[in-house]
Amino acid sequence: MLLRRALFYWQFISAFLLPSWVLIGRGIIRAGEGWDFVLYLVLCPILCVAMLAVAGLTVARKQVRSTRAVSWLDAGVLAVWHISIILYGFVASSALSGVIVVVAIIAFWVAAWQLFTETRTRVKNAFSLDPIDAGTYNAKTYDPATDAGRVIIINPDGSKEELPDR
């Protein structure tokens, strides 16, 4: 539970930290000079938006919000995705960039599917509830002489119209 809760908070921090790390890491190892660095300047904000989208879909689930922890499936996909991004800051590999893109697509669809199935289950449960039987109340006309058939009057305009005294 501690790992899943840590990933819940980490996914928002990482949306800004990891794309910045890719830029810094590319600069440190000097892989991608010139136009490649310009390409990183374009792709890193896209990575940030993708990470925020996945985090948003994940947090949209009630189960995740109530426990403040991602599911184990989310934890696995996010761990692979974030570790591959961290490694990409160290190693210049086109295969690793392909892994990042594929895992990003998987992370998006896993988060969307879990949101869909959880919401579908909650809606089905809400519609399958039996209606609440509040009973019936038969209002009769009020006869102050016999005090039979007391009536509760609710005026929508808020006025305090009262029944005649007995």
C-alpha cells in the first residue's frame, strides 16, 4: 500500500520532473546536439501533457481518490514508464524511446479502461438499488371541530399561512 500511495503522489510530481530530467540528461551526456535538442524541447512538453492526462484519468476513479493509492496494475505500468524515462536521460537509445511511447499508450488505455469499468460498475449498482419505500400519506381535509385528518401545509412561496384556530 505504501508503494501504491507513493506512486499516487509521484505521478503528479513526475509529470514535470521527468521531462525536465530528459532535457538535463540529454545535455549532460551531449547526446542530441543541435536539431535533436530542439526536438527534445518540443517532445518533452508533450510528454508532460501525456503524463498529466494519465494521472488525471487515474485520479478520476473514486477508488483511487478515496484510498489515495493507485491500483497494482497502475503501479506496474507507471513504474515501467517512469523507469524507462529515467533511463532515457542516461542512455541515448532509439529502442528506449520506442519503449517510452508504447508504454505511454498502454498507460493511457489502462487508465481509461479502469475508469470506464469502475464507473460502469458504480452506475449499474446505483440503478439496481431498490427504490426506497417511504410509505404513503393520505391527506384529508382538515376539520377543526373533530380534529380529524391533520394536514401539513408547505407553501412554496415561503408564506406562513396557518390553519384557522379551533
